[in-house]
Amino acid sequence: MHVLEYDIRLSFRFPVYFSRDVFSSSNTLLLKAAPSAVAPKPARILFVVDDGVSGAHPELLRRIGQYAKDHAGALELAGPLLVLPGGEGIKNDPAPTQKILQAIHDACLDRHSYVGAIGGGALLDTVGYAAAMAHRGIRLIRFPTTVLSQDDSAVGVKNGINAFGQKNYLGTFTPPFAVINDADFLVTLSDRDWRGGLSEAVKAALIKDAEFFDLIEAHAAALAARDMAAMEIVVRRSAELHLQHIATAGDPFEMGSSRPLDFGHWAAHKLERLSNHAVRHGEAVGVGVALDTTYSYLSGFLPESDWRRVIALLRKLGLAVYAPELGHQLGNQPAVLRGLDEFREHLGGRLTIMLLNAIGVPFDAHEINKGVMLGAIEVLRSIQEPP
């Protein structure tokens, strides 16, 4: 028998920029982020825009067009701006993905061209998936427009859409070419979406940085009151922790069984589906974090004082710690518990759920006592819905 075997090592590097008013003609950040690969010809870019963003920023489409005109020697719009509905619905329907692929084809984009995705996490996931499919990968520049996408999902390397009733069943690990966080997009968010994105920052603090948890705790009132300066600090540190983990923890494409950045997510993903996505991702993560933190406490892993701090912080930020869907039954047990099996099945291998020994001190658990988890659900129900 003859065997040929080689190590194939890949290195990815992409910048995450933090700025304001990125489509002002005086702001040249986009030109830096999307250089031409065939100079002196301009870089070609196709924009896909979340309709919620274009509605909240009525001048956005015109300003993008004007920006390209003002920098015509360096940047060229490769086709008409494609405006699509955002929200989880875009990931549940294959039609938007096909529209994006058709637009990429019609624009004659190649692997040195760019797709610019402007929107929340669901639109970024969908556009990223389509861009990764076309020509096996077209350069993607993400412009996240929500707290949730700026502090978490947009700085990651995953893209995906939902299929077969499962979240992100179809997807790729494809790093973006660049990420541009423009804080001005956050100004028009609803209070619900402003708060919802903070759950991922709390999650990152709980598993990565106790001092960051202290900072969020100290600024909780300001964050809840929509203080932009406080939010920019939290978004930047949360994004840094997420990217730092992906770059340095040794498993960027999740080949193993542990997914620390998905603390609280096994329940969150199931909760989203049980609510038919009426509970948004950030809100579901808040509940999931509360649930796994409470389970950690009830199991004797986490001190009561730390548990109380976590629950109090989530509530100060305006995040729910319980949703009625946690009580939905499937046979003789809450349907949310099926999320444990689905979480393992999605990754494969051994069930691995991250729990807490202390704020900033996580550990991997491979077994979950469902009786204790049911108790945790009841504790959270009594907190959220006192008699």
C-alpha cells in the first residue's frame, strides 16, 4: 500500500475597523478595505442591503452611489444595489440566496471582486453563504448594522442559512475580507435590538474576561439608556474577545467538540425555533445564558453570589431571563431539552456544553442532568414571572 499525506496549512487575516459615517466621501476607509487587485482598474463591488437598514437610513442607497462616483478611479459599483428583507426569515427561505447568487452572476464578479453586505446578522449570514458559494469564494466585506452583529457574529468566520428545521444547517467557514463597524447604524435601532445584542457581550465576558463583566456591570444603566459612548466600548471589547478566541484558541473551524463561544446557545437556538423566531437571537441568547448560569449554580459549580450578579446584570440591561417557550412540552419533557441533542448533532462527536465555575472561569461539561435543568427553568420562570 502507498500513502501520500501532507499537511496543508492555511493562514487567514482580516481587519475589523471601527468608524463613523463610512459612506461620507471624506471617509476613505472603504477604499483601504477594498483595494483593487488589478490596479489601475478600480475595485468592483456589489452591495446587498438589508431593507430595514435602508428604511431607517433613507439616504443610504443614494450615498453609496455618490461615494462610488466620488471615488470612481478606485471603486466601481458592479451592479444595482440589491435590497432584501433582513431578519431570520431570509435564512429560512432559499429564494434570497438564489437572488444574491444571480446578482453576483449578472455582475460578472470574479474572485478578486467584492460583495458588500450591509445589515444585521441574518442578512450577513445569507450574503456570506452566497459569496462563499460563487466561484468557491468571492471577497466579502461585512458592514454589520446591529449591536449583535457588530459585537459578535460579523467578526466570526461562519456563514449559513437554515434548512430542515435546523439553524445554520447549510453553511461555510469562510473568513470575510474585512469588517467595517459603523456606530452610526446603531442610532436607529429599536430598544429591543439595542438591548438584544448585549447578550453576546455578557456571554463573552462570562467565559473570557471577568474584568469585562465588571465593566458591563458598571455601565449597565448607561447601556440600557442608550449611551453610545458606553456601547462603543462594549462592542469593541466584545468583538475583540470573539476574534481573539477564533484566532488563538486553536479550533477556528470547529473541528473539535467544544464551542466556547456558543455558551448558552444550545437552548437559544431551540428557543428561536420554538417561538417561530418571535424571540430574536440576542434575546434567546440572553435566556440561554441565564439558563446555563442557573444550571451551573444549582449543580454546585458556580457560587450563588456570581449567579445572582449574572441574573441581575441581564435584567438591568433589559434582557429577559425566561421565555414561555421554555415550558413547551414534547412528549413528557420540555421541548427545549431536545436542543441538547440537536446541539451535539450539529457539531458531531461528544456532547460538550460550556458551564461556569466562576465569572470568567468556564469549563466543558459532557453530561447534563435534565432534572436539574428543569429546575433551572422553573427558577428563571419564578424570577421573570413572580406570583
